[in-house]
Amino acid sequence: MSEETPSRLARRRGNRRAALLTVLLTIQVLCAVFFVGDVFEDIRLGGATPHALFESAVAVALFLGVVLGGYEMRRTMERNRRAEDAASAASGAFATLIKARFEDWHLTTAESEVAMLALKGFDVAEMSSIRGTADGTVRAQLTRIYAKAGVTSRPQFVSLFIDDLLATPIIAGNGGDAAAA
């Protein structure tokens, strides 16, 4: 079974929330239909009494609440979809940036794998276990990676990508301000 990523959990939570809001909106629609029908029946049977007029106002308010609630729900869902799309685009752009850096440094396939694991925060023992190699092999690969990248340690290596992330607009069309997305 695959591990749940934070983005998958958030998406699932958002889907559950949207389903709940849809159910609540449906209940509101049914209530609005009932109230409108009740108002028409009251007016048909007893005329425009103060009670019927009050129920009319309540029915109109409920109907407007349903319409505005549906509109806001739709806007919120669209905004969330755009945010997910932007995050996906940013993730893809950052992955492309990482791949380009690895190619610029002429990392081998094995070095690229180790470099990616290092960027993800795995320690040497975890990397060697994942790759099925000895700790010494991973340490030697890290040393070659750092030399090719022009750094001497993992924090410096990671900072190269953090600097790129902060200096490069990842999402086009917003003037480089990722918070504007």
C-alpha cells in the first residue's frame, strides 16, 4: 500500500468537505422548496396574511442563502483547484530545475539517485538501505556529488536548491510572486 502524501491527504479532506457541503446545500434546497410551496399554499388558502408574508420573506432569504452558498462553494472549489494546479506546476518546475542541475554537473544515474535522496533528507544509512549498497559507497557518491556541485557539505548542497527556489519564479504569469497564486 502506498504512503499517503500530505497533498493526497489534503485533497481527500477537501473532497470530503466538498461532499459534505454539497449534501448541506441539497438539504437547504429541499427546505427552500418546502418553504416556497408552503407559502404558496398559505396564500392560496388564506390570502396574504402577515404570517404568509413573513414566511415569504423567510423563503426568499433561504433561497438567496442557497444561491449565494452554492456560488461561494463553487468559487471556493475553483480556487482550491487552481491552487492545486499551481502547486503541481511549481512541483514540476522544481523537479525540472533539479534535473537540469544534475545534468549540468554531469551526475551519473546512481549519483542522481543519491543526490535526490539527500535532498529529500535521508541519512546515509537510509540511502544505502534504499539503494541496496554499502554506507561507504553512498558516502563516496555524496563526496563526488558535492565536488561536482562545488560545495563541501549537505547543507550547502541543499542550499543551492533553496536559493534557486527562492530566486526563480516557478509559476509564470504572477510576476515571480508565488504567494499571489
